[in-house]
Amino acid sequence: MNVANPAFRPDPALSRAEMESLQREIATTATFSDDHGLTAEAVAIDEPADLTTGLPAADPAGDDPDATENPIVVGVDQAFLTEADPERAVSAAVAIRHGRVIEYAAATTPLSVPYVPGLLAFREGEPVCAALGALDADPDLVVCDGSGRIHYREAGLATHVGVLFDVPSVGVAKSLLCGEPDDAVDERPAGWRTPIRADDAVETATSDFPPDAAAPVIGHALQSRQYPNSRRVNPLYASPGHRVSAETAVDLVEALCAGYKLPEPTRLADAAADAAKRGDVGSTAGGGPDA
């Protein structure tokens, strides 16, 4: 998988002001409308992978001759080498087609900057880009464990990755970075959703709208799973990264949740990152010239 816009590579050597300036440029470049041929039905995963005995084997060909007509969805997630090496991170990319894993890729790179809210792409972007750069598969959709447009400058990890590779992307976060839900999100049943609108913290989304206009929808809260009696599971926050609208982003994420809270691509990527951390999935140091 090749980088399309190398000028947007997340360089940890930039100052904070330069990082934020780059994010504003990325947000201007990003497309928050549908520019793809995807449907929720085409990407839907009905059966989750059984991870009790390890990761499912990658099968590039599969046993369905028609499967090659289905879109490829890639999930990416990270793990950190906190015990042996606290300054490095491993990222895994898992390519799925027709509900089957067709490829794994992983990469381990240094962590060059500390965690700063809103600047996750500059901390974790290098291993993410390296893992994606190691993929042979050409994804139709990238699903990131992190925000997309739900971000102070509308340029979360999913937007940064989507614009960098010019690929449709969505972000799936477990907590709300900014924005305001239309309705309270607590104790909602499975399948419930509500729009997240830009608030004053989203500096790039509110500046162009008159005071009396409704704030733009930058994502959705989605209750992907719930316990029927206690209702203790918190919602996910799905937002467009690049070339996907907010409405389609939440539809795609819901279709990819195969009975678990997390969408299957990032659930498998999380497991693959942990496996790579243990040395059970091959990884590379860095990502090659196109990463």
C-alpha cells in the first residue's frame, strides 16, 4: 500500500504548533462526503472470528471464487512494548474480504513523542503507516482505532491516515474527544445511535457556520452491543476519516460489528498487534520506502 500524499506524513519532529497547522491543512484536504462504491451490505461481517485458539490463518485466495468481487476492509491497531521497551510501538494491519482474513502486516517503530490529546497521529502514526505500507492488499476501506472527524481540528488518526494514503477511512473511538451528542448516550440499547455535532472545541468546523445554524454532524455515537439487563456497555464513536460521510461511516461500522462491541477489523487488529508484540506475527522495523 503506497502513500499518496507524502507531505502529510506524521513527522514527530514538528513542533506542536506545526503539528496543529498540518492537521488544519489535512482537514481542508479531506473529503467528508461519500467518494467510494461501498455499501454496508457489501462490507458486513456476520460471524466473528474465534480468537480462543489464536488468530485465524490468513487465506489470500479463500474458498469462494466470487469473494474477489467483495471489498477489502483493513483494520489497524497498536500495542506498546511497555515492559521491555517503553519507547517503541507495534502496529498491526489486518485485511479482510468477505469475512475472511486475507493478509496480516505488522511493524514496530519508535515512539518519538508523548501522548497529547488531539495529536495521536504524531505519536502512533509512524507504526500505523509502516504496517499499512507493508500490506500487499489494496484496501477499499481502512478502519482505525481512533477518531476521524471527531477531533479538535477535524483531523484525527483516521483522517490523517485516509488523506495520507488517499483511501476511504473511518475512525472508531471508545471515548468522545470533543463534540456534543444530540441525545444522552448512557444505558442505550444495542443498535441505538445519535449524531455528534461540532462544539466550540472543534475549531475548524464551527468557524464557517453562522451562530443560528445547526452545528455540523461530525460523527455518531453507536451502541454496537449491550447487556440486556444491566446496560453497562458504553457506545462507540464513529466518524468519517476521508472520502466517507458521517452517515455512511456509522452504517459501515455497525455492519462490521459481528456481535462484539468493536468492529471486527479493529478487534482482529488489536489481537494481531498483541500477537506481534509477543513475536507471534511477523513484523518489520519501519515500513519500507513507501510507508
